[in-house]
Amino acid sequence: MFEKMSMQKISTSKRFPSFCHSFAAYERMFDDARAEGSFVYGATILPFGGYTFYYTDYREAARQTVNEWIRNSGRFDGVIDFDIAMRNPADTLSLLLAADSADLPSSQCDRPPDDRGCG
């Protein structure tokens, strides 16, 4: 089982505390998957600084909290840290320029980034 909390989940949440209550729902789902013999992997949320549609201090705080939980909760059998792998070391709130697909037409940007940026 692979679970990635997404920016869409954060951006549609009206209140950050209520969003964090969903951690318990994920944990129940993980327990059920493990009971069936599955492994559970988590993936961090990519930085999105510079995107005025998504970025707010509130959403960045939510992203940081979720990423911290994914990295340190001990609830995953493995973690894929897309945040660290793809963020700009000079500005950790934004993506590496090579991975940032903001200049591509939206029809080309509905996939996760690959080694050229947008999938």
C-alpha cells in the first residue's frame, strides 16, 4: 500500500486542526492493510511556494506538519521524501527549477514530475 497525502487535501481543508484528525483515519487504514499482509509507504508533499493559487502560510504550516508526521510517526514501512529530493536548497519553500513545471500548459501538468520536470 502506498499512501501520499496531497496538496489538494490540505487546500480543501477549511481548518487545519480538523485536517490533522485525518491522521487517525490513515492509521486505521494502515492497520487494516498490515492485517492483510501489506506494507505501507508514505510520501511527503512537494513544496509549492511561489504558486499564489495554493500558497498561504496556513497551507505551508499544514504541509510541514504532514511531512513531519510522515517522516517521524513510525507508522510507515518506508518513506519516499519527495520534499527533500525535489525542493530548491536555496529556497526550501519552492521546487528545484528543473522539477518545476509551472511554465508548461496545464494539459501537460496533470502528472507527477519526472526527471524533466512535469511528467
